[in-house]
Amino acid sequence: MPDEIGYLLGSGFACYHCSIGTSCFVLWPFGLWAFGTPQEAPHLFYRRLLKWGCYHPTVMHYFALACDFDQTLANRGVVARGTLDALERLLASGRKLVLVTGRQLDDLQQIFPQLSLFERVVAENGAVLFRPSTGETKLLAEPPSQVFLDALHRRGVSPLSFGSVIVASEQPENDKLLAVIRELGLELQVIYNKGAAMVLPSGVNKGTGLLAALSEMCLSHHNVVAIGDAENDHALLSACECGIAVFNALQTLRERADLTSGAADGKGVEEIIDRLLLDDLRGVRNRLQRQPIVLGTAADGTNVSIDSCDASLIIAGPSSSGKSTTLIGLLKRLTQSEFQVCLIDPEGDYSHVEDIVTLGGSERPPNVMEIFQILNNPKSSLTVNLLGLPLADRPLFFAALLPKLQELRAKTGRPHWIILNEAHQLLPRESGQAITFIPQSLTGVILITVHVEAVLEAALNSMTGIIAVGASPEETVHQFSNAVGVPPPIYSPLPNRPGDVFVWLLDRPCGPLAVRVQPPTSEIGRDRRKYAEGKLVPETSFFFRGPAGKLNLRAHNLSMFIQIAEGVDDETWLHHLRRGDYSQWIREVIQDQALANEVREIEKDGKQGPQKTRTAVIEAINRRYTRSE
């Protein structure tokens, strides 16, 4: 047998070096593609593969490079041959290029004939969008008025030029520019670029222009690297996941950037491109300020976070223990940060989550074509409700869907997170399961389950941590450690505060932590209004029916719940209290773990009569929802 060493390649490529053979070769999914001699391996052959664009030592996260022109890509308006070669290597890897410049488009076309290398050109500092493949131009803001231009001429502003939207001068003319803007009462701004002064409509900058380009390209800003050198590049770098300054950049931009190149101008761009091709800038990720996803706060008040690129988690615990509450808090953080989420939901538990599109339901199975129409928009997250499918068909549906999701990820990096509710159904451990193959490393995946031991072992082995919920999180953590063959952590008993979960991140030496998981603050007020005053659908409303089912009093929100609770007869009140119906509804529908725990304690105290328990439950709700704050 030949001694074969395999390397992971982009878009499903496989590369093998055979020690008894005479060549190294690259295999497409459809056959032999290219070859070289083993004497070249590893570094010369890898360089050839990089030039061909088929070698990627890791799954790509960054799919586009957004680059400034002057003093970044070009030096004095000239782009070196070596820099052009680097751009071509980047394109060959499957990535896209976007040029983002303060220059006017006609000026740029005269001095830089290689614009066809770029998928989009953002000109005039974010005001003009150009598509080199078609020659189409789109204005992203209103042109300057003739009244404004005439006033600048009367003031003697010189030099003075204007394009489709931009009005350009130099910084010594700044006072005159601002004076005219004030006199005419115009909503304009002045942006600076190493001595240049540019007048644009308020809110227009390189960042807004880039986001418009990415929207047309169906790419998320989380999968883009930006590189620049001047004041007007702050907005550009802020609009991307990873912002880079070339060595010759202004000090303020270098301080803000996630990384600074070791070389200036085009040589710095070449350096960054080589790093992208080598390891997708993986070494930079720990420095990014925008990337970590906060799970919650530990007992000492510090944030507990996970990496938004390489993490995968399992959320596990008994039924009605708080898994949904934990996930919804995490979901809101992900969607607020504009990560795209695809939630596969066999039981229809998450169709009510705001700001996430739902496909499928009890009456209609989801349509695969519709799923990818939604996911084609980077700003849309999706819940795939499988209730309309027979129980036995749900794993089969997911088995067919997962390769398509992975294919979309290979092309765009999205969906950033794939979440599997009831993971033991979709990825069952027992023989004959629908999934016969999953990627060796599942990143950006969250599994939710009651039965850790029933989940496919290969999926569990990809998890970088566990969130254990419920009254016995230590037992859940041990189930996980046994399932993946990892020694269980050594820890002291942790305080069991209402709303706490157990978080064990395998790469953290500190062991499990008690973490308070809460929805983002900006969402809490909206949720309180919704549950206190909104109108829940009948399926999620609370019905006071009584022991014989004679009543059918519907509470479609918490305010109505209190009204009915105050007037319902004692027998009906106690019937639902003793069954634990109140805390169960609050836990599963209202998704408030802390309130559910408080009400559960009231339900468990059998010595209190109907009036005391009624008052206690209503008071608990009032404290959190219906009283003005």
C-alpha cells in the first residue's frame, strides 16, 4: 500500500503525496486535475497549488478581500506586477475582490485597466457602485446640487472637482467647505484622506458602500477582510470581520486594525493575500474584538465567550430544564451580531422566535428550494420546522439537507451556525441511522438534546464544549465526557443560582463554570411587552380548564393570565397549580427560566392555600413584566 498523506482542499478537493509513486496529484470530485513531481513537495508544490487556487489547508472563512487603492494596493497610482499576480492567486482560490476607493470612477479606469479583476468597485468613497463585468454603475447617494457647487465657486474653493456624488478639494479649504454647508443648511459631511477633503451626503462612507456591494454579491461582512491606510478607511475596516492596515497606514488606523502588515503599499497587500491562502488568517482570530460570542456571565461577573468561527456546542439536560431559554438567549446574540443561523427543528419548538424566518409547519413540510432561497440572503436566518413530516422521515430529510448546507458553506461561509434541535433524532447513534457521513470537523454547530448518549458519536467528537442545564448538570457533563471518551472534569460543587447553566469548554483549563445566560439587554424590554401585552396564538396561550374540563378560559398574554387568575374559582386554580401547569407554560412559552423556577417553588409548597399561592404567582409576574419600570 502506498504511504498516502491527505490534505484538506477547498471545494471538495483531495491532494495526495504517494511515497512510492512519481508524482503528486490533485483529485477533483470528478477525477485527476493536475500533477507535479514529489521533489517539489511540500513547499514548492504547495506554492503551485496556491497559484492554481486549489490548496486550502483549512476550511475557508474569508471569501472576499476589500481593498483600498491609493497607498494600499497602488503606490502613486501604479499597481506593481507582483501585486497583480497576488490578486490573481486570490481569485484562483475561489475568493472575490472588491475595490473600495475615494477616487472617481473615470479617473480610476484611466490609470488602472485591471478593474475586471474585481467583482465590484466602490468609488467616490462609498457613493458609487460599479460592476466591471457588465459596466453598470449605480449611485448610492444623491448628486450634489448646483446651488452647492455655485456657492463653492463663489467662495473661491480651489482646487475643486466633483464626480457623480463626491465633491473633492484639499484640507486647507476645509473652513470654506464647512461654511457653505452651514449657510445652505445641507445635510453633508466632510471626510478626510491624507490631505484630501471630500464632501459627501451624511452617512455615506466606504463602509456603507462596501455593504451595498456585499449585498449584491450575497456575502456576509463576517466573511470579508478589508485593508486600507488612511482616515477614510476607518469605516471600511469597521464594516468587515477582519480589518487590516498596511505598514504605511496612519497610526490611528494601525491602532484600530486587527492586524498590520509588515510591508507597505502593494507589498503589504501581497503579504496579506499569502497569509489568507496559507491559513485563512487563523492566527489573527484571537485578536478580533468583534468575533467572540458571549454565552453569559460567570459568578465573578466576567463574560464567558466562545469563538464565532471554530466553536461547536451541545446544549443538554432533562426535559423542561431550560434548554430553550438558553438557546433563545444565544440565538438573539447571534442574530443581533448578524450571523446567519439555520435551525433545524423537528418538533416545531422555535417557530415563534422573532426576527427568524420559519419554513414548514404541522400542515406543510418545508421545501428545500425555499430553504436556500432564504439562506441566499446573508441577512436572513431560518428555522426549518419538520412537524409536517412523519417522525421516521425527519432524519432522512436532514440527511439530504446537510450536504447542501455544507456546499453552501463551502461557497459563502454561511450559514454561520447550524443548530439541531432534538439532535438525537436527527443524528442518532444507533445503527441504520440516516446520516452515514458527516464532515470530520463540524464547526459552527449547536446540538440540543435530552439524550447525550443517543447522539451520533462523530458529531459529539466535534463539540468544543457543553452547556448543561437542569438540576443535575454534573450528571449531564459526565454523560458527555463518557460519550466522547474525554476524562470528566474535576470541579467543586458549583452554586445553583436560578437561571444558571453549567458551561464546560474543552479548551479552557479552568473546567466547568456556572454561567448566567440572559437574552441581550436590548431585547428584554421588547419581550416583556410582547408577553405582557401582546397576543399569543391559541397553541401557545394558557387555558384555564379546571379538573373536569368545564372551563375554556384563554390567557393570550400575561396581563390576561393575571386577570383570569384573580377571578377563577379556587378549584380550577389549585388544579393547574398542583399539576405544575403554570411554571411549565412560563418555562416553555414565555421562555423565562428564572420566573418559571420561582413559580415552581410556589407550586411545590402544598401547605399554602389558593389565595396565598394565587397572590404569590401574580406578584412574581408583576415584578418582572407588568409593573412599569
